[in-house]
Amino acid sequence: MNPQYYRRREQDEAQARLTRTLVAYAFGVPEKDMDALTRRTARVAFGRQVAMYLAHISFELSLSRVAIAFGRDRTTVSHACHLVEDRRDDAAFDAQLEELESMLRAAPAPNLALPGV
């Protein structure tokens, strides 16, 4: 693989971490549970689905790139995006997502270079 692939993957993973952290905070879900390989509670699973959706929308990542960054399957990310999109009919939920999306879009790009290297 070429170095650009690894750099892009590192950036995708950094953006996924930021998104998980923000969603965990906003939804009151333990951040460590968001990274779990198992589903956990419905609340945690929904938080993870929202995080995958926001990573896809905010950072314009393909479903495949989101899947790799979150350690999931592309079809899982697709399912999550459909579920979250369907819930955006709720005005309060939609406003919350818009605010989170705005925060993520305003975040600076991750600095992946090591100091002095």
C-alpha cells in the first residue's frame, strides 16, 4: 500500500474518534462503550449509529471509509445512516444533529505529523 492510503486512513480514524467523543458527550453515552465490538445497550448502539452517520455527512467520507474507521461493515454503516436519517423528521433531534454536524465541520483537520519528524 502507498503512504497516502495510510495517511488517509489515519485521518479517517482521527475524525471517527472525534465524532465518537462528541456524540458520547452529547448523548450521555460512555465513550468506552462506543468503541465496543459488541452492540451493548440500545442507547449505546444508537449513539454509535449517530456517530457513523455524522462522520459520513460531516467529513464527506464514503460508507466504506466510515466502516473501516469505526471497525464495522459497510452495510452496518449504511443501515445506521438510514435509521438516523429516518429519525431526522423529529425537529428536536434534527436540530441536535445539525448542531453536532456544524461543530464537526468547524473542527480543524487532524495534525498527524509528529513534532520534529
